[in-house]
Amino acid sequence: MTQVDAPDPAATRRVGRVLTYRKPALLALLFPPAGVPAMIHSLRAGRLAKARRVEEARIQGGKARDWAWIAVGVGLTCYVVVFLVWLLFANHGAVRRTYFKPDVFFGVKEYHAVAGSCATQCAASIEFHFKYWSPMLRAFWLNIQVFLITEIIVLIWALVVAIVRLLPGKVCAPLRWLATLYVDIFRGLPSILVIFLVGFGFPLAGVPIVQDWSKMQFAIIALTLTYGAYVSEVYKAGIESVHWGQTAAARSLGLSYAQTMRHVVVPQALRRIGPPLLNDFIGLQKDTATIFFIGAFDALAMARFINNNNATFAAYTMAAVLFLAVTVPFTRYLDHILKRQKLRTQGGT
Amino acid sequence: MAFLEIDHVDKIFGTNHVLKAISLDVEQHQVVTLIGGSGSGKSTLLRCVNALEEVDGGEIRLDGDRVSGRGVDVDALRREVGIVFQSFNLFPHMTVLQNVTLAPIKVLRLTRGLAEERGIALLKRIGLDAKANEYPDRLSGGQQQRVAIVRAMAMEPRLLLLDEITSALDPELVAEVLNIVRDLAEQGMTMMLATHEMSFAREVSSKVCFLHEGVIHEEGPPEQIFGNPQKERTRAFLQRIIDAGRL
Ligand SMILES: Nc1ncnc2c1ncn2[C@@H]1O[C@H](COP(=O)(O)OP(=O)(O)OP(=O)(O)O)[C@@H](O)[C@H]1O
Ligand SMILES: [Mg+2]
């Protein structure tokens, strides 16, 4: 039934009424490229509705709605980007020059490429190209190393802590207690403070065994202490999320507590904690920058060095780019697996 | 001396006295059924037998050996006493065959080859050998519960405990699970089960115990309990079951 027989104005107010999206279209006019089509379709919908051509009017109304949404999605994005670009060129380009000085970033001397000397200038700039990037990369390699080594140690250490915290029985209470104390302390301390306490404190106090270790090793100890506490929480939550019926079933088959943990509980926990674990490792990767404060020569230290010697603040931006180059793929991947997980849980069993 | 002797067993959860000096004997090849209302302590009693709960008083003996209380090797006990739960509790990260062979390999120290051979043979008996390499979530509830029974049987227990194993199943799946229990009973498996399936209890049981508030209120052969209950409470309980259309 597409046609209404009698011209009944009240009919447009019933379920079958036509939505013209007039107000959204008006708002969309704030972004004319989408707003104008939205308005045109909306007006057409109104006209067709008056002429009782309901089906055609609905199609026009739908188009008006689509355009209005485009105005939101594309329009808002455009305005935000324009604002950022404006910021970059504000104050006669000072913002851009501070953060993205081309000669630091790309090895191209700014404003110097005058017509006459173009050829020599280009040759010079190619030579110049890796002047800052290669030392930055070399320094950043230290961050990566610290990250990778710490990550592996943390994965094992945190599991040990989590299992100790979940040990059953009264006799293990002191052990559980100790592990809980450790977690409470290091979850509550800023990682930068831990780095200070370890990196400067251990050599000063002559802590046996480790006092002569390198700065990088101190950094690994400190970050392991901090992130071991975080990650043990993740493990613990994962292990506790495994239904107790699983333990009951495994124990009732004669498996020991350790066998139950190893074959039944921990494998299931690991499957669940992937995303939160990845989250903590993104944090760890960022926090490798704190090793700068105990004098390890990492990307941040190199950025400061370049800045001090050449008055080029953009070196810090380079460090930022390097960190993002590692963490952004991580976060994207995390998002991806979270989405997949959600799909799977929503898709039934 | 009976095969399993439950001797004045007490169980207390906080202030909740769940089992009150319960005594019960199970002979070899017997099927003993626990019936009773929700919260009467059926599950708790079964869990005590297999040491998933510690008893707070009294003693449980299996074949004359004390198996409750201090100094008992609970893992050794559980090798002899299997349990199947209402909620299947299959291991979701393992295939059906891995579920069945895990304990034989890790606990009985069978080689993988031998354990799998036996596992497949057991699965064949319940017609699920085709599903050996599926994960549990691909199986129906009835199939999962059958696998859970096979998993317990793979340890070749001398006593099998079944705690309301059909309560989580759709009605049309109940029969396939009960058929297996019936087969086991015919083969002479000693079993202790809690159930709300009264007609089944009547059919397979050697002895029926009516539990009420942590005491065995009445026990006897199924004909007596279902046909001619002596105690008022037993009668009232069965009347409720009949009214609910479950007998
Ligand atoms: N782990 C526990 N901690 C505290 N109380 C418990 C625990 N397990 C059982 N109980 C209590 O013990 C009582 C008996 O529970 P049980 O599970 O044995 O009953 P049931 O006869 O199996 O009932 P249902 O037919 O509903 O399964 C209940 O009051 C219950 O609340
Ligand atoms: Mg129960």
C-alpha cells in the first residue's frame, strides 16, 4: 500500500508519515558541502509528502538524513583538522618551526632553496638527510631493547607473583601476604620514582650482586618491579575469571593443584588476558623513556642532546614520532583483537 | 563392612549446619540415589565423598580405608572416585579427546597412544567417537554431559558420583544421558547419584535416600520410598514432585 486514497492531512502524523529531516538538514548547513544536498532532499521530501507521493517522499527523506550524517562525520573532522593546521601556522609559523623544523626532520634547509643555488642545495640536503635520524634511531634502539627484555622477564615474574597470591591454604598466608605487599607497593609508586630508587640507590647503597650493573640493567630491574606488579594483577584477574567448576573438575579427576593450574586454569586465563596484557605493554614501551632520568642514553636523552647543541626543539618531536611508530601499531592491533573478541562473544557460543 | 561407609559426617558452612551426622553405606555394584529438596545437602554430601569439601566431623571410609580428614592422599582417593557435575565442566580449551585423556596421561601416567586408544574406545561406546577432535562448545548439552561421564570413566574409578547430571539439559536430551547411566548400572558400576528424575531413580536404584535439612529422613528400596513412604515429609516431598508432573 503505497498510495493513500483520501487526502487526509492527519495521515502524515501516523506510522506511515514522512520524515523530512528538516532540522538536521538546517544544522548540516554549517558544513555546506553536505548541508546543501541535505537541505535540497529535505525540501523535496516535504513537497512530495504534500503531494501525497509518500514512497518518493520517504526516499528523499532518507537521502536528507544520509547527507545530514555526512555533515556530522566529514564536516566535524574537516573543522578539527583545519583548526590544527591553523594552530601550526599561528604566530607566524612559530609552532610549526618549533615542533617540525624541516632541517631537523628531513635535512632540508628552510628558506634557503633560492633559485640560483638549487642544485647544490639539493645535493647538500641529501647528505644531510640522516644527520639526526640515525643517532636518534640508535638511541631509540636502547628503548626497544629495554622494552623487549623487560617484557619477557615481566611475563614470567608476574605469573609467579600471581600464582603465589592465589596459593590456597592457611600455611601459605605469609607468602600470599608478601606478594600482595609487593604488588600494593609497586602499583602505588610512580615508575619514575622506582627508576630513581633503583638506578641511583642501588649503586649508592652498594646492594650486593647488582651494584656494578649497567644503567640499562638497572632500568630493566626497575621497570620489571613496576610492571611485574601491574601484570600480576592482570594474570590474577585472568586466573580468577576461570570458573571454579573447572578446578573442581580437574581436581576430581585426580590432577594435583599444580597440574590443574598448568593444564586447565592458566591456559584458559592466558586466552582471556591477551588484550589487558597488551595494554600494559604499551604502557611499558612508553615508560622506557624514564630510563633517561638515570642517565641512560636513550631516545629522549638524544633528543635533549640534539636540542642543546643545535637549538632544535624538533628533536623531541622526532623522539615522539619514534615512540608512536611502535605504540600505534600496537594499539591498532589491540583494538582489532578486541573487536574480534566482541564479535565472537556477541555471535553466540 | 560396606564398600563406602559414610559415618556420622557433619558439614558446616559458617553457621549453616548442612550435613548433620549423616550415615550411609554403599555396597559394591549398588546404585544409591539421593533425593530431597533444594538445599537439603545432596551435592554437599557427594562433594564430601570425593574430598572436594572437607568434612567437619565423622568419617568416610572407602574399602575400609579412611578417606576423609587429615593425612589422606586426596589425589589417590579421587583416582578411585569419579564425579560428574550438573554443569558438565568440560575443559573448553581442549578437544573432546584431550578432555578424556588428560587425567589418564597426567595422573595414571599412561602413554598418549594408549590413553587415546582407550579414550576413542570409550567414546565409541557412547557413539561420540566422530566428535573426538571437536571442541566442547560445538557439542549439544547432552553430548557434553556424555563426554563428561566418559572423562570420569576414563580413570576407571571404582565409585562414580553423579550430581544432578541432567538438570541443566533440555528435556529431549535427558534420555541420552540417562541411557549411559543405565548401561553403567547394568555393567555393575557402583554409583551414588543425586537426581530430580524420580522415575529414573525408581528404575535404576538399589537404595533411595530422602535427605531433608541435612539428615537422611528415610531410606529404603525404591519400591518402598516411592510406593509406600513411611514418613510424612517424604510423602509431602513426593506429592510436590507429582504435582509438578515429574513422577
Ligand atoms: N561452598 C559453600 N559455602 C557456603 N554454603 C554452601 C556452600 N555449598 C553449599 N552451601 C549451602 O549448603 C546447603 C546445601 O547445599 P547443597 O548444594 O548440598 O544442596 P542440594 O541438596 O544439592 O540442593 P540442589 O538440589 O539445589 O542442588 C545450602 O543451604 C547451601 O547454601
Ligand atoms: Mg545440588
